[in-house]
Amino acid sequence: MWDPSKQVFVAVSKAAVICVNREIENFQVVNDCDLHVKTLIPAQGFQLVQITYNSQVDITVAPSGSSAIAGGGETLIMKQFDDEGVHFDLLKDASGKIYRMAFDIRNYFSYQGGGFEPGSNSGAYIFRPSDFL
């Protein structure tokens, strides 16, 4: 981060790279990564971040060491990620009860053909044939 008082870039204490496998054209899977940096930025201000590549550092994506989020009397624990979605356990701290849940995100095509064939546009509540009768 740029330190305006010292006029130099200084090391960042809180930063993380978060990567997710994403499917792109031709069903190719790529590792899509985002850099997250925690910093205080004054109102109507800006911050400069200098990124330097170090070839001596192993940049292999490793699984996250933290798979739980706690607060408000409950803890959400990520158990696994597979073809059926992301699986979680929700632990209620007071009772000790565990609720299992899973979800996945899918695309919704707002027209007939599912994205592969031409069709008639429609909204989430209107469906009509492609010949527009």
C-alpha cells in the first residue's frame, strides 16, 4: 500500500487471494482468482496497491484453512463442494443441534431453448410459444 507520509509502498498486513474454479467457453475450467486487501480509505479518497510477482513463492492454490463462520449464536460450517452443490452444517450454539443443508447456483434462461436454440423472450412470469400466437 502506498504510504503518502513516507512516499513509499509499505507491506500489507491483511490480504488474501480467493480462487474459484469457473467454467468458460467450450466447458473449459479455469482458476479465477481475486485479490482482497483490507485497508482504510478516507471518504472521497483512494489507495494505491502495488502487486509484485515473486517467482520464488509457491502460488499453488491451497484449500482454505477456515471453513466456518461463527456469530449470532450459530456457526456455519462448510463440509464439502461437489457436483450437487455446496454442503453446510448449521450448528446452533445454545442447543447443539446441527442442521444440514446444501445449495447450488444455476442459470435461468429467460427464453425458450435454454440458450442453445432461438426462441421467444419471456419473463419469469410469462411464457409463450416461439411462434408468438
